[in-house]
Amino acid sequence: MSKHTHRSKLPVELLAPAGNMEKLEIALAYGADAVYLGGQNFSLRNFSDNFSIPEIKEAVRLAHHLNAKVYVTCNIFPRSHELSELKAYLRDLSSCGPDALIVADPGVLLLARETVPHIPLHLSTQANTTNVAALKFWAKQGIRRINGARELSMEEIKALCQENIEVECFIHGAMCIAYSGRCLLSSCMADRDSNRGHCAHPCRWSYSVVEAKRPGHYFPLLEDQRGSYIFNSKDLCMIAHLPEMIAAGVSSFKIEGRMKSIHYLAVTTGVYREALDLFFKNPAAYKEDPSWFRRLNSLHHRGYGTGFYLNKPQDIQPDVHNTEGKSPKALFVGKILSDGQSGSHALVCRNRFVTGDVVEVLHPGAPPSTDRIVCIKEADTPVSVARPNTRLQVTLENDHRALSLIRIPEEPLPNASAY
């Protein structure tokens, strides 16, 4: 773990996803106060790498060393025959020392209270908590924090935050088409139950209309100025509205994406870390940095919107639905493995790059910078082209920290003229 890791002491928490140990390391390096991760069972993201019990124990050790927290997701809706195995899993988790379990099913909550009563419980968005009475009910069941339902407006979130319980809200990432994420599309179309960790994401597939008497004749689904009203949802992006969420009383700001790449994780965590730090440094003088929008837009996304937070019901559709993904505007090419010395860096290559490329370097705890590839060596032999999935020694014009990421922007960077 990089010794340069930044750790926030702010009134709100930045919570980032960790799909595996590498992603956990990146999330913590780029400024997450806490991470959420899943074990190899009983999690809603069973297709991410996920963590074995020894790995969860190591994840907790690493996070606690950096004064960060680890929340373990146990938010599936299990069947009766799985309950004995679930009890055993909860007992195993107890030895790992996580800071909380994230649950959704009342039965899982009951088993957790009986089996590991010392581990705090957080309530998943899957439980669709939409009102103060429900929040009070869950608090009486031992829940310490709720993740507000995706359908809530900012004013409704504010009402929940007035109660004596922590409220966590998503600020960035993919949105489900279903109510609070409870979807049956995947079960029906791919025989993969999204409520048990096997979602095939059919809401992201391309669709056409076929008229019953004209088989094989496909009509594309088109979108007008009011939206297409089917399946594909825009990604959530609240970078322009953090002050409103802070004023509402939200305790934890959550980034979606346990199955996303370390590139996505570094960009999103780094941007929101910078924004929160800047706000609390001087709230009265807070002003958004245009580079935050450029960096977030450089990632693959389905268009950005504010979900249900800022809209009246009749205005929701245009901001929620979108039929086209946005291609990434930067190619992630490598992760630096150790601190640079005289420009030389050990690096693992993720995509092709060549000597002379002007690159953008993402830094843990600092804004990105521009640099240039001076030399590439593979097994001590100079090469002109870096091949994916190889370990290299790469010389840049400047030194960079371990866990910095290198990418090639689609468009020239503002300070790239020097190269």
C-alpha cells in the first residue's frame, strides 16, 4: 500500500466499491474513507472476483492500518435451504472484524443479530426504505445505517436524515431499471437471478421491435426529446450537487461499481475525494473544478443524470433514460507498481502504448498530470511498443508514485503543448 495514501477526517464518508484486492488497494489509495466488498457467496455481485475469508481478513487489516473501514455485503435474498450455510459464513466473517454487514433481507438481519451481534448492520438500497416510519422500524431492528431508496428526491432524503440514524446515498454509477434494484428481467431472459447475485444486465442490451406478422423485420427503438421509456438508464452523477447532499445531512456518499475497472475506480474516487476536500476546506468559497467533469466524462458511461434526486415525477424520464453508451475518451494503458526513480517505473501494461506517447497520469491523493513515455523495456530489452499483460520498466520524464495509473486521452490535454 502506498505510504502517500490520503485519508479524510471530514464529517461525511466517501464509500467506494472493492471487487477484489487490487480494487480495494486502488480505492483506498485514491481517497476512500471506507470500501464495501462481497464474499464469494451471499453477495449481489457474484460475478466480480470477490473475497475469500482470508482475503476479507487481509482487506480489513489493510484498511484499518489506514484508518479506513470495510463493509461486507450480505444482501442477497436467500432461500430456506441456504440458511445453515449462511450462519456458518457469518461466523467465519466474525473472525475478520469487518466494520459492518450490509443486509437487505429480514431473515438475514435476524440471523446476523443472532450469530454475530457485535457486528454493526447497514441496510441495503434493496430494502427500498422510502419513508421515516420504515427507517424507524429498521432502527428498532438494530440497523445503524440505511441506504436510501433510489427513488427518493433530495427533500425526501433530507427528511430521513433528521432521524437518529445514518443515511447513505449513491452519488455515482449505474442505475437499475427496476424498483430499488429488484429486477426479474435477468431471471426471465437468462435464467440468472439478479436478486441472488447473478444479474446478466439485460437492461443494458440493445433492443428492437418486431411486428408479429413480420418475423425477422426489426424496427429500432428510437429516442425523442422526452426519452425512449424503456430499459436503459443513465448513469448517476452527482458531482455538481454535493453541497445540496451535504446540506441534506447525508452521512456517506457511495460510488457504485464493484464490477468496474481500477481505471473507473481511480477516476471516480479521486474526483469525489477532491470535491469533498475542497468543499470542507472552505464551504463559502466552494466552486466546482471543470477538470472533474472532464475526468468523469472520460470514462465509459451511459450518459449522466441526477436520477430522481432533483426531479419532480413528471420530469423524471428525460434525466433517467438513455439508449446509447458513451465511449471512453481515454485509454487506460498501465498501472505503476513502485515509486519512480529518475523517471524509471515498474509497470504492468493493460493496453498498447508506444515510445513518445503523451500520457495523463492519475495520482493517488493529487490531481492528474501530463507526461511522456521516454523508454520502454521488457526484460531489460528496449522495445518500441508495450504489449498488454506484460510487466515492463518504463521511463517517463517525471517520477510518479506507486499505484498511479497511466492513460492516453482521446483529445489533447490542456497542458499537453509542452510535449
